[in-house]
Amino acid sequence: MNLGVLELFVGVFVLIGLGLWIWALADALPRRDEQWEQAGQSKLIWILLLIFLGAVGAIIYFLAARPGLERAKRGA
């Protein structure tokens, strides 16, 4: 089986997206509820966004929610 450049590019892109999605879920799920509250975020909403939006949700999570969660973690 001979993969073309386009198929290889798509495959790599999908794997990176899947890895980013798994990383975001692994980062969000174990965080304590108090940390989410201190950051002014809803854990349930973010987990649902991650599940339904996939890699796009992961990118949004890393840009919007995670910085606030990290500040709340350092402040606690």
C-alpha cells in the first residue's frame, strides 16, 4: 500500500488532533472542583465542550480555560 503525500498529511494531522484532545481531557478531568470555582469556570461545561468539539475544543481549552486554572492552582 502506497500512501500519497495528502493521505500522510491528513493522518499526521488527525493523530496530532487526537493527542491534543487526550492531553486536554487528561489535564481537565483530575483538577479539583475548587480549582475550577476559583478560576470562575465550570468543569462540566468544559468537559462537555472537549467531548463534543474534539481537537477544536482542546485548543480552546488550552487558550481560554487552562491559564485561569493554572493561576488558581498557584494561588491556592
